[in-house]
Amino acid sequence: MVTEQATAVASAYLNEVLQKPFGAFDGKTTRPTLDVVDDYNGLNDVGARDQTGTLVPGLGQYTVTVSVGPGTLGAVPGAEVRQVDVTVVHSSGVTVVLSGYRTKYP
């Protein structure tokens, strides 16, 4: 059950990030203001939280971190790519990592 919850949390965070526009870090650091993919780099939530930053009841034992960096997807000329990695760790030690890509085409 813990692994399934961790996977659901990671999936929710990954979907949130990937729905944001491709864009470079613009100085926003609080969860409700993150408006481009690169803003999420370094996000560290102790306790799973919703998009407003509010702790989700019953999910306080999870820590969620997000890493956003350059990525590659095949040989698409001129495409800019960001790889998004979401890591969810439960206090019991269970760890789930989900990754996805956000692209910008010329």
C-alpha cells in the first residue's frame, strides 16, 4: 500500500510539473507561484502537498523532491528538453522515482 501511495503522489507531482509551460527559472519559489517547468527544480516538500502548498491529510510521512534539468529525446533538431524527476520517500524507506520530459520545439 505504501508503494502504491508513493507512486500516486509522484504521479500527481509529475503531472503538475509537466503541465506547466516550458521556461527557464524566473525566481518563483513558493509552490502556488511556480508557473514554468524550471521553477520546480529543487522543490522539497516534507509531507505530500497539493498545488496550493497545503499538506494532504494522511500523507505527512512522505517527502517529495523534484529535479529539473537538461534532457535528450532522440535526435530532434533544435528541440529543447527538460527531464523532470520526482522522488517520493516514505518514512519507512520505500522510495519511488518517476521521470518525464517537457519539450519546446522551434
